[in-house]
Amino acid sequence: MMRTIQKRFHKRLFALFTLFILAASLLSTGNSKLEAATGTWKKNAVGYWFSYSDGSYAKNTWLQWNKKWYHFNANGYMQTGWIKVGTKWYYLEKQTGAMRTGWIQVSGKWYFLNTNGVMQVGWKQITGKWYYFDGSGIMQTGWKQLGGKWYYMDSTGCMVTGTRTIGGVQYTFDNNGALITTDYKVGDTIKFGHYEQDNNTSNGKEAIDWTILAKASDGSILILSKYALDCQPFNKTLEINNDWEHCSLRGWLNSSFYNAAFSASEQKKIQSTKLSTKNYASDTTTCTTTDQVFLLDLQQVKKYFPADTTEETSFNRPFYSKSLYCEPTKYARARGAIPEWAAGEKYCQWMIRTVASYDALFAKDNAIWYDENTVTTPEAVRPALWIKPN
């Protein structure tokens, strides 16, 4: 019987010794939060400090009291606010000094502290939702570019996935929150906006096809309608000097057409474009304008259409290219965009914004023509615009 009692005593003594060694080992690693203190809080003119039962005091350490954690500086005084311990940041309540965990708001900014009180940075999943905290621990909202990809955090800081309308513009994000973008290339055809095209208003407007002419470094693209969409005069009245700035067509494109073809969210993607327009005959700049929708001028046509060098150019025919051929929609045809007989009654002539006094220049068949076509003569319209699709 005595031997049994001795064995049990030795086992318990061994277990207590093991726990003691484990605790000592943990304390030696710097994890002083294992300490649950016994002693007395005291205060002097400098601040609060904690006196242990043996007369010593807490300094440069963590201390647990009534299930809450406190930190004391090298002089032994309780700290408040943001503190850095090692490489980690913590927040201690201003009034009590108690370490905070979870969400906190400081000076209008939101932070998140894990269960050990450590301020979080970078991507963190909290209760099943993803948030991003910058290097200062501040929760981010709105657009954020990270690793070459764009993300959007809503007003609560939660990362957005799927389709979301932001600022009136619809965006799509993948399951990891990255914005899904399209790699647009020059020559591609895209759909953007809606306009009557089949001349049957009972079935609504049709999506507009556009050809990409150019791409800027910021992702903006210059697009030209693939088909002639309407028929309008360059100017409704015959003036001594007609220019793009004052013509009725510019007003129509940037008001009637702009509002009819594009939704509010699409209009937000259309860029304001500064244009300088020359008079063809004098080769002088007649006006500088800023437009959302415009016509190409002669210089742009030469830049974006491949020249056909088999034809000899002249003042009346300054440029040739078979890529100038353009079909009118049924609606544009009904409005007066008549296909040319020489082109097999398939392609129509369409205006550019370059003029010479009373006369407008236009694309006819495979050439740009200057042939005393007055600005008041209705011609097919191919709108152009810069958009930022992503």
C-alpha cells in the first residue's frame, strides 16, 4: 500500500516538475504574456505603475490583470495608445491602458488587431470576408492596385467580387477580387452603346459595333463606328467660313447622338478629347475644341487607314485606301446615306471634319474627296470617340 502511494506521489511530483520546466522555457522565449500578476496598482505624478508582492515593479513587460493585458515601459509606467513591441504594433486603451483586440477606430481610421492584440497589415480574412490593410494598418476602401491588379473595397472595407456598379459604371471582378480586364487590340471590333440601326423602332435599339483604331498607355482606346450610323449635314447653314467648332454636326454628335446612344454608365467611360482642326485649302488651324464625340479629320484618316499607293493622289483626291469602304445601316440609309452605284450599291460616302470654306471633305469609295460638296449636303456619319473601357 505504501509503495503505491509513493509511486503516485512521485508521478505527481514529476508532472509538476515538467510543467515548471515548460513554463520556464516559454518565459525564456520572451513570451512574458504568460504572467498573471499579483500585486498592487499605484499612481504618482508621472502615471500608473504596478508593484509586485515582493516589492519589485513591472517594467518593459506585459502584465495580465483581471483577464486584461497591460504593457509597461522601461521606467515601469503603464503605456497607452499605439506601442511597438519588437516588430509588432499594439493598441492600448487611452483611459485604462488595456490591450485591445478586434476592430478599433482611431482618429477616424479602422484597424484590426488579432486575438493577441497584434495590428494586422496586408490581406486578412475576417469572419469570411477579405479586407486589405496598408503598411500602417489602416483598413482600405475604394480602388487599390496591388501586384499589378486592381481591387475594389466597399465602404465597409470588404473586398468586392462578381459584378458591381461603381460610380455608375459596371465592373466585373473574379473570385479573388481582381478586376477582370480585356486586352483590347487595334483592329478588334467591340460593342459599345446602342443606336437604332435596323430601322425597326419596335424592337429597340441595336448594339453599336466599333473598330479600334488606337490604344493609349492608360488603356484608353480610340474607336470608330464600323458602320455609318446616321445621315446629317456638316452644317445646316452655308457660312463664309465653316469650321468644326461652330458646325451643327458637332452639336448634334455631342448632345442628341451622345444621349441617345450611351447610357449614363457608358458616358462615364467616354473621354474628353482635345482636337485641333485645320482648313484643308489653307492648311491652317481653324479651331481647337474639346469633345466627347467627333469625326476623324484628314490627318487621322491618313494615320489610321493603310494607304493604297496604286492610285495617284492630287489636291482633289489627297488620299486613297480601300479600307475607307463603309456600309450604312438600314436606318442611316433611310435617313439619306445612299450607297454609291460605283461601289456596287453597298458602300456609302461619309464625312470627315476637315473642310475648305463652303466645302466638306468626305470618304467616297476608296478615297478622300474634295469636290465642291457643300457643307449643307447631308452625308453619312461615322462617329469617333476615345473611351476607357476597363
